[in-house]
Amino acid sequence: MAFLRKEQKGDATYLRIVQSYRDPEGKIRHRTLFNLGKASDYTAVALKRIGQALYELGGGTIEELEHRILHELSRFNYGFPLVIGQLLKAYSLNTFLDGVSRSKNLGFSLKESVSLLICERLHDPVSKLSNYKNQNDYIGFPEIELHQLYRTLDHLDNQQEFIKQLIYNKGRNLFNQKLDIVFYDVTTFYFDSNKEDGFREKGFGKDGKIGKTIIVFGLLIDQNKQPVGYEVYHGKQYEGHTLSDAIIRLKKKYQIEKVICVADTGMMNQDNLEEVENAEYEFIFGERLKNIMESKQDEILDLTKYEILEIEGESGEPIKIQYYLTQYKGRKLLTTYSPKRAAKDKAEREERIEKAKKFLSQPAPLDKKAKTHYLKKAKQCNYILDIDKIKHSERFDGFMSIATNNEELPVEQLLGAYKQLYKIEHSFRSFKTFLETRPMFHWTKSRILGHLALCYISFTVLNYLQLKLKKQDTPQTENQIRKNLIKMQISLVTQNEHEYYLRSKTEEGAKQIMKALSIKEMPDLIPKNMINQYLL
């Protein structure tokens, strides 16, 4: 058997690899296999490396040698629960939901159930059944039953008005802002069903899902995309008639001194104008230039009357805008002209004309689309190009009109407010694409409204997080936030019969999120019985 022998000679320590053996007489002797020389000739690292190599040659492992064997028992995501918990706190929704659980004697935590559903909505939107199956992917949640998730939607429906008011009031306080401009628009959400029930109805769906039942969803947001409120209507509701109802409800719910409502041309009808004016709200609407009287059109389309306004673009570059101001039916009408817009309008019209020429050989499907493609009937079954309509359309290339009842609003602010309408389009994109609000697979009205309330809360906290990140100069897109939160993993490991939570490396994007929400970073290694103190 070989072993390492240390021999002290003076102030030096010498190392030899020695082997034991028995001589012919049976006595134990030693012989030197290798002289290593002075121990001081080697660094500690070199000696350790030699020892490890020899141990591995004997069939051992470094982990065994150092008594540091780690076994992973399970792995969880801690990013979504941690961040969602903090976001619900920001809006006091955690205490509100806990209060509902106590007052209704639910027998389960509405806060935990809503938190899980929001985690899933931001992580990977799926069905409530899948939410139930996925709950063990996250750390910190108690066991939640499937029926409790469905009951959660019923309670969100019952509390939706309180939730909307809480979000509105907290949103104003969180950013210390006064509501002066609101943006309004509607969209539709479709169902994987064609059964009508008085709420889900077949109507004009903006998703292009022919034959599906839909509902109409009207949303109000402010200049920061912060939610002001929403209303839900049956599927046959004409979108242009929802604004007056939304304004009445807005006035009834919130004590607002002055607000300018901004909406696109789809909201522009006489009923809405009268309702808004009677409610003493100011408005900025898109005006359908083709619908105003011809004498006024001739005045507005005369480019010699136009003035030039120079404004600063998003990148700081100067932009010149041609505009004309006039009065029409008691409101100020601002029209702008853009050569780029004119070229775009011309290209779109020519594309329709080319399609029209192709359709002329097969007129059967054109009965409902003839006007769209500049066609008109010449005889009972024949179509021809509507040249007068084409020429009429050419007159408006490049023009866009905005109407307002605010006589004092400068041109630049008026244009700026209307330009921000894209934010509500982004909001609907968040609802439909990122949060995947539709298609819906709930059939009762209560579950449908509860699902929309859940998506509204999810949209609110997501937008709040984006505003906080932007405020600290570290903006992130929705998908970047999702990606960064997914990376926040924690593993339950065992070592020498003890259990710990081992946190993954915190990426820079996750650090930015935690900084924005004032969340302290977890230690790398946490004893299992101490993990709760690090979870919100």
C-alpha cells in the first residue's frame, strides 16, 4: 500500500510517496516510490490539484472529496409571484381582495387565487384548467383547487366596479397626476362558439372571425395608458353609441373637474357630440372630411389657405406641418395635409381599383363589396368602374381633419393629443395579443365579466411596471419583462441531509425590475424554513 510521508529536516518539510511491503522474513518494510521534494516548493493550489487527481484515479469524485454533494429536488419560478405581489400592493388590491375573502367567508384566499391567475396571464396565457395544473411551477402559493379559480372569476365580476374605482383612484395618486385628457375606443372579443344568448351575439367582430359570437369592450385610458375605466356591451351594440354611455358612467363614478375626451372617427356621430357637450366635457374627435357639406370641403381642400407649423419630432428633428383652421357647426376644425399621406392614400386607392378590375370578370361576390372597390352596377348583373367616385376620392388624398369644442387649445397641443390615440390601439394590442384575452371559453355572463376584470387588472399592473421602468430610464417591452421574469428561478436542493433554496443568477433586466419596484434581491442560498420571509 502506498501513502504520503512527511519528514521534517531542519526548517523544511519533505514529501515522499512510500510503499509498504513485507520482506521474505515477513517483516514490514518501506521503499520510496517518488520523492516530491520540499513542500514549500509547491503552492497550496498545486498540492490540492495533485491530491484531487490521485483521488479521481482511485474512482472517487471531487464532490465526495469535498463533502459538497448537492441534489436538486425541484425548481420553481419566483420572479412572477414576487413582482405580482408587489404590484398588487401598489394598488392596495392585496388588502382589498383579502377583505373580500374575510367578509364573504370564502374558505380560500382570493388574493392568492388572483395572483396565480395574473402570474399565468403575464407568463403564458392559457385556460383556467391549465392555470390549475401549472400552479406548482411557482413558489409561494398554497394549494388552490380548480373550482376556487372559477369561483374567483365570479367574485371579480361581483367586485368589478370597486376594482375599477380602486385602480382609478390609486393610479392618480401613484403618479400624482390630474386627469385632463382621456382616450376612448372600442374593440370586440370573440368566443369559440356561435351560440347567441342576448350577451354573446353575432356582430361586426374586429378580429375577422366570421360566424363567431362577440361582445363589445369600451376602454378609457389617460395619456400614460393608465386605465380610467371600461364598459362591456352585448355583441350587437354599435360602437359609435357606446361613448355617450361611457361618458355618463365616467361622470357618475368620478369627481372630475375638466376632461378632454379624444376618440377616432368611429365615435363621431351627432348623438355622441350632443351627449359629450351636455355633460360639459370637451372633446377632440376625428372628423370625416368626406361627410361635411361640399362648400366647406372646397374651402378646406384649398392648400393656398394652409399655414406651416414647425414642431419637434420624437428624435428631436424639426417637422413642418401644413394645417388649416376653420369653424364648422359650432366647433373648431383643424385639417392637416401631408404629401406622404397623399401618396399612401393614392396607393391604397389604386390597389382597390386593380382588385376591382379583376372582380369585374366574376361579379357574383361583389354585391356587398362593390362600393369598397369603386364599382357600380351598370345593368342588372354587370358592374363598371365608378369614375366619379374615384375622382371624388382623389380630392381628399393627404388630408386629415380633427374637430374640437375647445376654442383655446393651441394647434400643437390639439395635434399632439390626437396623435396619442395610438396608445389606446397599443392597449388593445396588449389585451388581445400579449394577455390573450380572446378567444374566451367561458359561457356564463358572470365568468366572462370576471375574466375581463382579471385581464384589466393584469393590464393595469403591467402598464404600471412599464411606467416605473421608463421613469428610471430602463424601459422594457412587455415581452422583455416576460423574458426577464421567466429567468428568475429558484431550486430546492439537499446537501448533507439539509434542504436549501438556491437562487439562479439575477440577470440585469430582472435587477432593473426589482429596483423599479424597490424589491430587495434574495440571498444566493436560503434555508428552506426561512424562504417565506423573502416572499411578498
